[in-house]
Amino acid sequence: MVLTGRTGLLAVLGAAVLVVAPSWWTLLAVNAVLAVLVMIDLALAGNVRRLGLHRSGDTNVRLGEKASVALIVENLGDRKLKARLRDAWPPSAGASPRAVDLTVPPGERRRVDMRLVPTRRGDRRAVTVTVRSHGPLGLAARQLSRPVPWTVRVLPAFPSRRHLPAKLARLRELTGQHAALIRGQGTEFDSLREYVDGDDVRSIDWRATARRGDVVVRTWRPERDRRIYLVLDTGRTAAGRVGDIPRLDCSMDAALLLGALASRAGDRVDLLAYDRRVRARVEGSARTEVLTAMVRAMAPLEPELIEADAAGMVSTLLSRVRQRCLVVLLTDLNATAMEEGLLPLLPQLTAKHLVMIAAVSDPRVSEMATARGDAAAVYDAAAAERARADRRRITAELRTYGVEVVDAPPDEIAPALADAYLSLKAAGRL
């Protein structure tokens, strides 16, 4: 039972009566009248225990987009329900409206549409539905809170998909499916043509040259059906925010673009999310389904505030992948974490696989490095320059192991990683 403001107002008026005629009988009479009115109001209010509550609507939505979830309220009682309803969701679900007024005659139902605009990835679950049924006098109300389960999975935003058409066009050029044909330097023989300035002399076919009396070179088609293994570092470094975006979300965006591109190129794409244990895994998906599988696997991932176990990650990779493939590790070029974790283990990985590391750089560091004006700005610039120097040193050391490094700001990391993949494809290294 819930008392309304009208009940309080009547109690104040009853107190005024007591001031005029102060006595115990007056007090009892005022309270009795007020109690009778409240009981009558409660008796005439709709029965909240005889409500049917059901949901329908979206179960998936991309981050930043809108989802619609309907709540069906069915009055199974014999009195009209005049109520205020509140459908509670987590704040990050962005649910609106917060509360609605509705009237449901006996035996009828009403639909309440909730609009969700989530601000975080993952599963957003409805908490409870609270119904407050008012009586005709507006003095009291029956109230009931009941769980009505529903889950909306918020998928990664994938803003870099706008780059996909351009990358696919370049891929078609490499594979010879475009009018502006550019032959790659793969290892699958395609055709012979006359030598032109700039061609690699190692591609000259001397037997064909002797037969034709002119210099002829072989052209190669980039190979298909290669394996790309994407590894997401979900350790503490992934929790850092670059601008307003967590580093993990930037890595996911880059992984999705590369996954979409590689699957179109005819390569097999797998995914592993790891910190000290496997958080998500996508393996063996068909090329037409791999992007959907990756999005669903990434959606509930959150960074763990622990140091990633590089030895465990390398061991897991080597046990899962027997044949040579391209391993793309999306992590941060943190000098301490790299020197104590991954660097000593790289020879084991590079001996069997081609390794590429993609890292999201912070544009704010570059801004700080150029700042001047006062002592604080100079100190900030010195710290930023040292951080940049450490990053360059780690990059150079990684490249001595034969590791490809892609280091770019959030807006550029996804297309830069896709370009690096296409360059490997064109050079015949994949």
C-alpha cells in the first residue's frame, strides 16, 4: 500500500479541526474518517496481483543505435486498472520513458513501448516492473514490483565499416577481379606478360623469354584460404581510454574490419580474447558467418584489471594453431608490459607464424609533446616525448624479430591494419 499526497493534505485539514475542537474524541473521529476513506480507495483500486506482464521486441542492437522493447500489460481482474508503471533498466541501457500512466479495463491489454539507446556494450537486462494502482479517490494505491526478464545484447559499434568498400576495391585489384588489374606478388602462378620497367628481375621467365625472343615475366595471384588469427588483449592495458573510447573498443573495431576484409579475400578468420584465461573464442566459422560470430563473441567482453599472461597466450596459440598463419595481436605498446611479457616469447611465435601487432596510440600524447607556454606544459611535453620515445624503441625492437607493427590513433587504426594486411597479401608474404 502507498499513500499519496492527498492523504497528507487531508491529515493536515484534520489537524486544523483538532485545533478548533481539541479532544481525544475529535482525534479518533478524524483518524477513523481518514482510515475509512483510505480503505475504500484501496478496495476500489485495480488488483495489481492479477496482471499479466509480457515482453517482446529487439534482442540485439548495435552500440549507439536504438532498440525497441514492448511491455504488454494485461488486466486479468474484474476492476479497471488506473496505474502508473515504471519499467526499470540499468542506466547504461538508456531506457525511456522512465514511467507511464495507463488505464486498462477488465479483460483488456495495453502496450507500453520502451526505447533503448545503450551507451555500453554487453548484455542489458531488465530489472523489475513496478505498477502502482490508484483508487478513484486518489488517496492510496496498491503497488507491486515484479521481474519481467528480457535481455538486449549491445553489439560493438563497428564505425570503420565505412572503409570496407574502399578496401574491397583494392582487394579486387590484387586478385584480378577489377578492370584496373594490379597483379600481386603472391605465390600462385597467374600468367605471363612482357617485361616493363620496374618489374622485379627475379620474376623473369627465362624459358619463355628464349622462346619468344623478348623478355617475359611471370605474374602471381595472391593466395587464398590462408588463416588469420586475431588475438584481443583484454588485460589492464585494454581498459585505458583513448579520448572517450576504451582501447578495447578501438581494437574490436579494427578486428571487425580486418575480419570482414579477410573473409571476403577467401581467408579463414579466427578470434581469441585473452588476458589470463580465454574470454572468448571464434573458430571454424564459415566465411559468410564469421563476422556475425565475432560480433556476438565480442559484445559481452570487458577489460580485466589484471596484467595479461603473455606466456599463457602464446602457449594457447601454439596449441590451437599448427600450420603457419598470420597472428594479429591487438594490444598496447606499453614498454613495461612488452619487455616483461611478450618480447622474451616472440621467438617461439615468430618461428612458426607471421606476427603483426596493432596498437592504438593516444593523440593526446602528441598534443602534449608540442605544448609550451608555462612550466607545467613543458614538464607535460617532456613526459609525452619520453612516452613517444619508449613507444618508438619498443616498435624498433619488435621489428628486429620480424614482427609487423601498426601503431595509429583511434580513427586510423582500423584502416591502417586493413592496409597492412593487403600489403602482406600483395607481397606474397601471406
